[in-house]
Amino acid sequence: MLKRGVRFRGVPTLPVLRVLGVLARRPALVALWLALLAGFTISILTPPLTGGDERDHFTRAYQISRGSFLTHERGFAYGAYLPRTFEPEEARLAQLAYTDRDRTAFLNDLGQAAPSGPEVFTSAGNAASYGPGAYLDYAVAMAIGRLVGLSTLALLYLARFAGVLTYGLLLALAVRRLPVHKWVLVAVGVMPAALNQASTVSADGMTMVLSFLVVGEALRLSLDPDAPRTRILIESAGAAALLALAKPPYIVIIGLFAIPAWRYRRALLRPLVALGVGALGLAGAWGAYQEANSPSQSNPKFWLDVPANSYAFHGIRISAQTRYVLTHPWSFVAAAGRTFAFEGLQLPKELFGMLGLYQLSWLPVLLSVGCLSVACFAAAEGEGPRLPTSDRVGLVALALVVTLSVFAIAYTNWNQYRAPRIDAVNTRYLIPVLPALLIGLLPMRRRAPRALEWSGWRYVVVGLATVVLVVTLIGMQHFQYSRPPLKPAPTSAGSAILPAWRSVNR
């Protein structure tokens, strides 16, 4: 360890190294401050409603902030009944963000009047029936903003800031609870793609950090017999309930609680069984409601643009495809494997650097991959207990089950019947299971190279994560404010999003 006043190879310790020394001993603090500083900056730099499906998620969050949780149907659309001026102002903000050459024109709307007027139907797209657990932080902040009469744009930024704060605090708690491989979770939690979802209104930010927290709480109960069990059980119950009402199928991760429930069955079996049954029942009930109250993916009017070389968004037969997956599981697994082969290097590039409409270049992507790789070595110092084989198998198995479930949902809901591969799967869907997979695969103890016996792995993680985020923010500022994401003005604000996404990903 670097200590105050100690010389390293004849060079006096610099103040910046002393600061790094403090941070390197507190991974939860590193996660908190990097998430907050970068997250708030991303939320400011990202023009309104340009996050991943942010317009739909913002509409859903606004509905929940009014105390309305159930969706409404009108024709082919699902949504909510909201004040009459809400949708026109939302459409105006989207038009400004996507097409106006003045990249700050939308700021003039900060002082607009709050949404008002009689309630009218407002479509929320795919997010219309998403569970309220994914939007709790947004809804609370927006409810407060509505009480003081904030404008639509002000409510959007208030929701983004609340999402960043919640994500940072829960990520720090997850790192603190995790007894092993803390730096792996730090590196994943502050990945640009993860922070981007946490910094815009989305169902993914809360889903990711709740998944991280469940892994941390379950492993703490499993490996630390002296853990504050009552406190952790309360935290776990809250996390599991919210995750049950977030995006499916990540609730499967709570299966990790089965290990401490059996290992300490006299003390933990009953409470953890109750936790699991309650969370699964809640997830099942909302899943059944969502299935019956969602727009059909097979409706050809639902999709705006279908690339000719894609198996997604056309030839969809949901029921037949579901039966095909159940009766031909190995064909489905083969299709998933061909997807990875077809995407090649584009998949990890998007996983580590897809920020809404902005794709990071290879340099920050490689630095981010390097940061995560070094974080794996940061656990080499023997901190924490040894991870038993049962825990490793549970982590890897659950991560693979969730991953295959994500691909199955994509395959059955928006890919052509019996397609040879699975197109249009967002790589951000894999982020929630990344820590579980890595922790399960990594060896617990490994001797670091002699050159880094002073715990240098942790310093490199902090440094690389900081560099990646600084480069990301500089690139975002240039991309978002140098020109409109769309050059030709679309006929409507809603038609801007999908073509813009595809033009960036070509």
C-alpha cells in the first residue's frame, strides 16, 4: 500500500497519489462519486428525450407520478390519460432535440407552464405497461415537481437527476455489501453505457442497479456469517420487490438467495423463502398483466422502418415462435450463437460504448474494456472470503439463464419466425448480469505481478475509469451540440427516433 511519506522507487509520494490511495481503499466511495459526477454531467449533456426510448419512458414515469399505474388502450396504442398540453410539449421538445440546428433551443422551454388541461389519451409505446418499480425514483421526483408547477422540460431534468442520485447510492451500497471482487462491480457500474441509462429516463437504470444489489446482498449473506442479517434482509426484500416490478426477466437473479437459505437454513430459510415467493408472485402477477396490456409486436403498423437485411420487425409470429423455442431449444441456442458470431466486434463495442444515439469510438471502448480487465486483477489481493464452488455455479447459471431469456424474448417477440439469428437485441440488456457472470468465472486468489505488489491494480482501475468517463463526456459534448442528430427534418417528432438510431449504428 502507498502510505503518507513513503517513497516509491526514490520518488516522493505526490498529493494526487495520496488521494488515489484513499480512494483505492474505498471502492464504494469511488463508485458513488464517479457515478454521481459523470451521471449528472451525462444527464445535462444529453438533449431531452434522446435517451434510449426516453420519450416513452418519460410518459410512463409521468403517469405513475400522478398515482396511475395501469395502462389504457385506444385502437392499436397503449398509454395513459394525461393533461392535454403534456403531449404537444413533449413532441415539441423531441422535435427541437432531434432537428433544430440550435442545439440549445430547447432550454427556452424550461420556463413554460406546467402541463394542464383536460385529460386526453397519450401513447407510451412499449413502456405503457412497464412495472412501476423501474420508475419509482422518477415518479417521486416528478410528483414533487408537479406540486411546485414545474414545466415538462424541468420535470424531465428533475427525473434524470433523481435517477442519477438513486443509481449512485444503490451502486455504492451494492459495492459495500459485495464481499468479493468489489472492483469488478465498480468497473461495470461506471461503464459509460450503464451510466447513460442511469442518467436518462429509462427502465434500465433501476433494473441494472437492483440486479447488482441483489448479487451483493445474496453473496454477503452466503459468505459472511457475521453479516447484519436483519438489515440485509430488509434491503434484499425491498430490492427484490422493486426488481419484480421492473423489467423482466431479471427477477431470476433472486435465485441466488437459495444458496444462503440452504447454507444457514436454521436462521435464513424461512425469511428468504418468503422473500422469494413474494417477489416471484409479484413478478408473475405483473407479467401476466403486462402480457395482456401491451402493443403487439407483430402489428406491422408498430414499426417505423425495417432494414431489408434484418430478421427483426417483419415476418413475426409470436405464438408459433414461442412454440418453436420450447420444442427446438438447441435450434434457438444455435441462433443465439450465430448472433454473437454475426455481430462480431460490434457487440462489445456497443456493450461498452453505446450511449443513446452516440457510439463511442474504439479508443474509449478499449480503455473501458481494459478497466474492467484490470478490475478482475484487483481482487487478487485476497480480500474477502473464498468463493465456494456452489456460489460460482449459481452465479454463472443464473447469468446464463437471464441472458438466454433476454434472447428468447427478442427471438419470439420481434424476430422473423425461425430466423437463423436474433437481430435488434440491445447490448445494454446484458449489463445487469455482467457482474454475476464475471464474479462466478474469476478465481478468487491470484498473486499479482511483482511490479504491482503495492496494490497497483486498484489505482489503475480508478485512473482508467476516470479517463474513460472524461473522454466520454468530451465526445458527448461534441456530438450532441455540434449538429442535430438528424439532418433532414422528419415529418413528425415521433418518426425521428428509430431512423436516427439506425443511422448512427450503420
